[in-house]
Amino acid sequence: MPVPSSSSAHEARIAIGKRLREILRDSGLKARALAYEAGWDESKCSRLVNGRTLPSDDDIRTWCRICGAEDEIPDLIAASRDADGMYMEWRRLKRRGMKGLQETRVSLYEQTRLFRFYCSQFMPWPLQTPGYMRAVLTAFADFHEAPRDINEAVAARAARSRLLYEGDHRFAIVLEESVLHDRIADDDVMAGQLGQLLEGLSLPSVSLGIIPSNARRKLWTMETFSIYDDTRVFVELLSAGVTVTQPREIVLYVKGFTELAAHAVYGNKARALITSALRSLR
């Protein structure tokens, strides 16, 4: 599957540029006249309409004011902010602190009815214990040199777990078996985390599958990703969090999740893999 940083985000910028071009054309102005009125170099207009530069909020306000299209401002600003967030380097997000990072998509989580998680690196957040959360968030903060408001970040992430028990949310989760054995935390924390997975198997809102390390498979191990209904995908890269909103790309991720889920085992077979991982801690 493609890494969407060069597709969804790029196409969103192109769409915004196209709309700016249409507004300019409808106004009867030329780019040179708009640039002069705005106090810009004419090359800036070219970069904006061709999607090479994402407009700031002020750029949009200035463009629409000069073109007499002030009613376009709210929608264009919203679209620009969405495009800006499609490829978000962790170094930008970390400025909000670790707690702020945990709160960036709370409204999306609350609105989602079907969550699909494919996890190749760590446990899915709905089933993480506070101890495991602390280990993951501390490692992230250390690697990215982020603010260490770890206690607040753990509390914010733990608060999301209520979605397992509230409303009509459903969680389809697929883990690579290696995730069970990765010692992200000490043995006591890992034992508690594996026990949490066993409890997750019995939750009516959760479908938990594990892909055995020796499974014959058609689809390879890939980056961790999550799907929210059929409207958005979030992909976790080393350097950035990538949001996918293009329908054709979402279709690929749904297809990929379905094929990966077909490689997994469920029920008692999944329980046996978790129990085996627990025994290996002793």
C-alpha cells in the first residue's frame, strides 16, 4: 500500500489551489493585480494556485477579500487546515506536549462506530494498560525529544478506553504475534498488558485476531495503521503521523486490513498465543 504523504496531502493542496484559481477567475482579476493589491510577489500566487504552497489562514482571507469572495473564507480555511494535518511530523505535534498529542483526535474517536486496527509495532490503544501506555509514551518522548508530561498523557489516553464500554462502538483488531513478545516494558507491565488482551477477547465490542509468526500469508507485515469507519485512515510512521482521506486510498487500506485479518487466528487459538507469550516472561 502507498505511503500517503505524497498523495492525499498533495491532492488536497491541489484542490485548494484549484479553488483559489476559480475564485480569481470569477473575480475578473489577473494574478499580477491580486499580487500587487496583496503586497505579494507574483510567484506566490503561482505557488498557491498550483498547490506547491499551502495557503495560511491570512493568505486565504486576503485572496478572498481582494476577489470579493469573503463567503468562501470559512470553507477554504477548514480545507487548508485539513490538508495541513494530513502529513504531520511528530516534531510539530510534540510542541503541544504529550497530553496534547493524545487529545488531537478525541472527537473523531467519539464519532467512529467501527474501529479497525492493524498493529505490527505495539498494542492497540483501546486495550493498552496504563503501565504499557507509560512505557510507550516515555519511549516516544525520549526518541523525539518531546515534552515529558507523561502522567497527563497517560491519563488522556486511558480516558479513551471508555469507548470500549460506551455506546455502539465496535473494535476489530489484528496484531502480529511479534507484538506479544516485544519487551517494550518490564516483565510485570508486559504480564499485565497480556492479561488485558485476554480480557479483551471476552468483550462483546471487540474482535481480536493475532497473525501467527509462522502463518502463510499473501500480504506482508507493514506499518501500523487504523481505520475509522470508511472515512479516514491514520498511519504511524517513524517521522510522522499520516492521515488518509482519499476514498480510493481508504479502499486499499480496508482491503489490506481484510486480507491481514484473514491471516489471523481468533478465539481459543488467539488465547493460546497470548498465554504462550505470558509463559515466556517467567
